[in-house]
Amino acid sequence: MADLGAIYEAVVDGDAPAVKRLTQAALAEGVEPSRVLHEALIPAMAEVGRRMKVQEYFVPEVLISARAMQWGVAVLKPKLVECEGESLCRVAIGTVHGDIHDIGKNLVGMILQGAGFDVIDLGIDVTPDKFVAAVREKNVRVLAISALLTTTMLNLKKTIEALKVAGVRDRVKVLVGGAPLSQRFAEEIGADAYAADAADAADVVKELLGLSLRRGDAA
């Protein structure tokens, strides 16, 4: 029988080749792709996120585990519909205009993907109109926007204002994060939520969408 626990451990350990091999073996033995996702890959990334919160894991370890998880997701993807309902779990991420930092953004993207979300990475130095276009053309439900420089923080507010001007603000939830930000700042600029770090991002997005935590609660 396929050992989903071994897949879980391989993700936590960051052993990408083992994750790929074990995931392929599980599918070959007839295990449903959704079981591998929800009983092994997602719980493993939830455990990685927990270890990051308590400072047992740091960014390098989390990135290694996230990449290992992605190897498993790549095996499952052709046979798996990760989100129920059109665009239910679609999130666009990007670093705000004027800011080219991407380590935090990339980490958030990996963790969100590990939690079962359909992630669209808009990249760095993303202008307000590109975020607006993502809402209009990609039908995203959440925008996760980061700023790592104090000089670019106000561009978060400009992005939210652009969403209002374009008439799409009520169609999307806006999550902001980054080293210089705070909950108070997020409230002042009209964001829907603030994530203190990448480990919190998935839970915050789930709360914003009113989703149950079943996708990542097994750990």
C-alpha cells in the first residue's frame, strides 16, 4: 500500500526526488490524487509553516520543502482539480510598483500553492493597472501584495485606489504584507487583511474567502 506518511515526511525534509517518486507510486497503486494532496502534501506544508512560526525552520528550509511539495503537485496536476467552483481559490501575488524584492513573495506563493490555491505570480514592480487587469481578466478572488521598502509602502494604497477607480474593488480581497507593514497600516490604506509573515498567509487567505481549513488542518 502507498505510504502517504512517507510523502508527508519527504516534503517536511525537503527531499524532492523522494516526493516525486512516492507520489508517482501512490497514483500507480490507485490512490486518489485528492488524497495525496489533502492527506500528505498540504498537511506537510502546514507542518513546515508551523515550524517556521516557532523558528524551527527558516526561509532556506521552507523554500526547500516548498519546492519538494511542488514536485509532488506537478505529478498530481494533470489528474487533479484543486479548487471547487470557478476561480474559487485563485490568488494573484505581486510585489508593489517600485519594489523589486521577491523572496518573500515567492515564499508566500509556494505556501499558498501548497495549501491548494491556484496562484498567479504577477512578479515584481507590479503597477496598479496590472493588479486591476488580474482581477478583470483572471477573475482572481484575492490579491496578495507585498512591499519591502518604506518608500514603496504608499504604492499599496495607490493600488487599492486604482481598484476602486476601475470599479473592481468589491470583487477582490486585498492582503498586504512585508517587513515595514503592520495591521494598523493595512487598515489605514483600506486593505482587507495583513499577514505578518509567509507562514500566516494561507490561513489569512482562507479566512478572507470564508473557506474551511480542511485543506491544511491535518497537520
